[in-house]
Amino acid sequence: MSKEIYLTGITTTGTPHIGNYVGAIRPGIAASKDLSTDHFYFLADYHSLAKNEDPDKIVRSTLEIAAAWMALGLDTRHAYFYRQSDIPEIPELTWILHGMTAKGLMNRAHSYKAAVAANEEGGNRDPDKGITMALYSYPILMAADILMFKSTKVPVGQDQKQHVEMARDIAQRFNHNYRETFVLPEAVIGENTAVLKGLDGRKMSKSYNNTIPLFANEKALRKLIMKIKTNSLEPGEPKDPGDSTLFDIYKAFATPNEVADIRKQYAEGIAWGAMKQLLFEYINEHIKPARDEYERLISNPADIEAELKNGAERAREISVPFLARIRDAIGIRPLG
Ligand code: TRP
């Protein structure tokens, strides 16, 4: 069997939070230590255009996400670590794939449908109000990301599974219409990776504004943890770990033995204040070494830039010749 190729993108909107860490960064870095497989991790900065984000925010987010992966120990000599916009073959392939994508397929994309539904609920006469073509054809850009590097496995959250299936459809159609060119990718949904809850008990997400930034400084981290929603049970009353954001977050960081101990403390009625303090100390200790490195990197953006440029150079050793083959397949060729 040929080598598995793992690839995943991170949209450059927002600051990395502990939900991203537990759900994507930590498992990604761990997986990339397996030298029998190849790994591509990239900053999906063109994807961030779908929502017309403030340019300075995109730059900042790109810097922070790159610094986070590097500070946490991604081995960038083995893994390919790059910025999407440094690979001009990706937007070029995106356009080529537009020719292989049924408009009806895009109509069915959950993210587009959700935007239309929001307009309809809001009583807008135009259901497409505020929806850009970049949002509409977002899955095609994502297909280009995936197909360009012949990815076999695409680790994503549940919400992105449909996009990977669309990439597969588009690839199949291309292979059928032209010649066998693309590898069919498969989504990998991390079943063991926790989906963390945020401060208010809903899923931790930048869109809910309920996140705990991964590299918040000590003071800010403590303040945020103290804000996590609990119920009104008093100290001494037994508490249910099955219904506790504090417990869920602790569990995502701690060892099984430590978790078993906290379970006992819940049964014995640990006070919420004490649990918050304990969680703060635990996460702070866990994150501290990487946070120091993160801060160093953030104040040396040229080091990050060099790393990304290097990653793009390696990735283009693949994308440049592959795009030449793709163009040949569709009849965009030199004359004579
Ligand atoms: N759309 C993905 C998200 O929002 C990010 C992404 C862009 C991606 N390109 C990708 C994920 C390619 C996997 C593969 O999470």
C-alpha cells in the first residue's frame, strides 16, 4: 500500500484557543511524529476571505496560529507547514475545479445553507444577502487544498466532513471526464478528540466568543477560568462530573489517574472555587513552556516567516509539477 498522506488546514481567523489545541493542534503534532506517513498542515488564509475579515486581523491570526504550532513542537522538517497563499498553484487549481463542480453541489453545502437560513429567519427579502462568492465556493478552494497534495486522510471536525466529501465528488468527476489524476480523500473525524465546551457551556468556538486563548498570560487565564459557568451546588454537595465544563476541560489535559482522583473529589463535594483554582494551576503548568516559546516567536515574526517560506518551497516541489500535469490533462498546453 502506498503511504498515507494526512492534510489539514486552519482558517486564519481568530486566536488559537484551548479547544483548537485539544481538538486539532495536539493530535496533529502527535500524528506527525509517525514518520511512515506524510503530513501537511497549512494556514488557510484565502479561506479567511469568505467573511471579509479585517486585513490586520488576518495577519495577526496567521502569526498567532503559526507561532502556536511551532511553539508546541511541530517538526517542520518532516511535516509540511506552509501558508496557502504562498502556493499559487492552489488558486489556479481552484479555478480548474470550478469546471468540474456542479452548482447544485454547492447549493447543498451546509455553511452556505446556514447563511441563507439566517437571512430567511432575519426576514431578509434577499436570501443571499451578504453572501460572497468566496463563501459560496469555499468547498472548491478546500478541494484544491486537499487534491493538490494527493491527501488520503483529512482530519477535520464534524462540521467539515461534508466539504471533504465534496472534494471527493469533484475529484471523481475530474478523473472520469479526463484521466485518472486525483487521489480520493477521506475525512477522519477524531472520535477520541474531545470537543471542548466554552465559558458559557456551549461548544468552545470563536463564533460564540466563549473561548479560552491557549496562550493567554497567567492573569488572563485565571480570570477566564474563574468565569466558567457552573451550577449553584454548595461546597460539600456531591457534583456530577458528567455535567461540568470544568471537569471536561480538566479531563482533556490530565492523565487518567488524575482524572479518576478528580472524579472522587466531585463525589466528595469539592467547591467550585477550589476546582477552578485547581484547573487554572494545571493548565498553566501544562502550557507554560510552550507559552514562553510562543511569546519569543511572536516577537520574532521574521523567524516564522522564514519557516513558512521554507515549507512553501518544499510543498511547491510537489504542486508545480502536478499542476503542469493537470493542465495538460484538461487541454491547457503549450502549442507545438
Ligand atoms: N475549512 C476548514 C475549517 O474551517 C479549514 C480548511 C481549509 C481545511 N482547507 C482545508 C481543512 C483542507 C482540511 C483540509 O476548519
